[in-house]
Amino acid sequence: MIIAGLDPSLRQFGWAVIDTRASMKKRCIARGRFKTLPVTLFIDRYIFLREELRSLLREFTPDRVGIEYPIFNDLYSEGMYGLFLYSCEALRTERMDTVFFSPPQVKAHAREFLGRPKGWKMAKPDMVEAAKAHTGGKGRWNHNEADAYWVASSAARFWLYYDGLLEIDALTPVEKKEFLNLHTYVRGKKAGRTVRSGMLFREDDRFFLWSEEGKIDGEEKEHD
């Protein structure tokens, strides 16, 4: 399965493409960054990045995609959310099945792989170290590319499990929590009620099957 991972940023939009069938050393088949400058009109930056993303998707034709979504009330969160929306527009237009990951979720996967203790704050050098170690320890990595790689890797695990190609016993503790988390209330008015908060239970909220849009009984609709 070919998976694209995206780490949206206005200055350096990180991306990585992985092949889940390859060995770890050959798993990352491509990575890079789309760059814009602050002096460029904001709307032109969004349009440029959206079109660069569409070109990337057409070049590598990934089977599925993972994207990191912005944290609100953070530095320039409105601008990052605007870029996220433009990115989602590109993904939907190209009919890419997509899963969303928050920055802490992506870092949790890398932290678990490195064996860092619980509560360890995964800084940029840590993410680069994790990406290098996960791919054989060679080459120079930019932190935006490293984040995108871990988005791709995390998304690959999600989609493999979704497709039934991974057994539940093969999931790591972090993956079980993120993908399948169930919470049962034990107190108050909601006592006994179970909430399925894991990503797997949140279609059209945390993951989207955009490849299925425009199809009727297996046939694609004709577009004007």
C-alpha cells in the first residue's frame, strides 16, 4: 500500500510517501517540502500549496493519505486552519481516502517507537531521530519531513487495520488507544454508557472515504 503523509505549514509544508510492502530501509520512497514566503499574498500561498499537493497526489497516486490537523489557540492557528481546509479540498477533489491525526497523536507514535518515557516532550530533533531510526538511520532529515513521515507511518497502520490486514494483537498500545478507544462512564447520569471515541468509529469526522464519492453501484458518476 502506498501512503502519503502530510504536515501542513505555510513556510515549509512537509510531505512523505511510503510503501508499506517495502523493507524499512526502502520504505520511504520520497519526501520533501513545499515552500512559500511570508511576503507572498496570503491567498496566493494557499492556492500554490493546494496545487502543489494536487500535483504530488497525481504523481505518486497513493492508495490512502494521512494529514496532521492544526491545534487551535496555537501560534497563527487561524492561518494554519485555512491551509488545512485548502489541503482537504485538494484531497477530496483528488478522491483520496484520508485520516486525520493531531500533532500529539503523531508524536505519541514516534515516542513509543523510540522507547521514550511517558510524558517525554517530543521536540523537533526527537522526531528527526525517530524518522531516521525507523528508516535505517541514513540520510539527512528536515523536521517537517520527519513529521510528515510519521503521519504517513501512523496512517498506514490505521488503514491496514481498517482493511483487515492487521490483527488487533499486532497493534501497539498507542495504536489501540487512538484507533479503538472506548470509554465507559462509571459515575453520574451517564454511568454505564460507553462512548466509542477511537478514530475507527469516527467516519466523516476523523477519517473520510472520499474515493467513494461520486459512485453509484460501483460506477462513477459522470461529471460536467
